[in-house]
Amino acid sequence: MEFPRALDGGALDPAVLAGRAVLVVNVASRCGYTPQYAGLQRLHERFADRGLTVLGVPCNQFAEEEPGAPAEIAEFCTTTYGVTFPLTEKIEVNGKRRHPLYAKLVRARDDDGEAGDVAWNFEKFLIAPDGAVVRRFRPGVEPEGWEIVEAIEAVLPGA
């Protein structure tokens, strides 16, 4: 699976992805769902040692709610929400310039059987350690909601 580059433009550390479950979330700093950063950080802290990586993917495609430069995004996430999980470069998740990662992710169906374009910021995709996209959660599903926690626990390495 092809992941975007890190927020600083370098390569993502392979150790944060290889052999791990990954919760990919398109994020934005000026969205009604932005407070979900707090729950994503708590998930990261709760499950990182058991093999989960939360991966924030900044995207400015929805009402231009992520207009910042990489340094601004990093500062906002760390100072406002204490984010320590990896963030990628800003990418497009829909349309002609959709990143290859999202070209694969949007084929996954949510619990209502719907696939296709990302609906809004903070849509979540759970990737198993073997690279299979196993669950899709729409933006309104809270990061620490039972659906996400249960799905994560089911795919953690050694689960």
C-alpha cells in the first residue's frame, strides 16, 4: 500500500506502519469534527504498544478547513491536542488528484454498505497488519466509539 510522505516532506518511518494495524483519518484543523483529534490521540496512546498506528492525513478539500502550511498544522496539532501520532503531507482524498492510498481506501464499504468518495473530514479507515482494509467509519463515528475500539482490538497483531 502506498502511503503519503510525512508532514515534513520526508518519508514516513516504516516502523510506524510495517506489521501494524493502521487507522487512517483525513484530518483538518478548522472543522466541526476537529475535536476528534483528542480521541484519536487517546486511541494512539491506548493501543500503540499493542500494534496500532493512528495516521492523520491533512486534507483541504472540504470547505478549505485545512488551509495551513505543514509547520502550522504540526503546531496546531501538538499545542492544541498533544498529537504524537504521525501526520502525512496534505493530500487530496477525492477527485482526479486523489492520492493512491485513497484510491484503494474508498473501495471499502461502511457499515451501511456504502463505498465511494470520502464524505467529509475525519472519515476513518482501519487497515489490518496484512494491508487489508477491514472497516470504514464515517466522520460522525467518534474515535473511541465502541465500533472502532472493537474493530481495532480484532485486528491488532497477536489478537
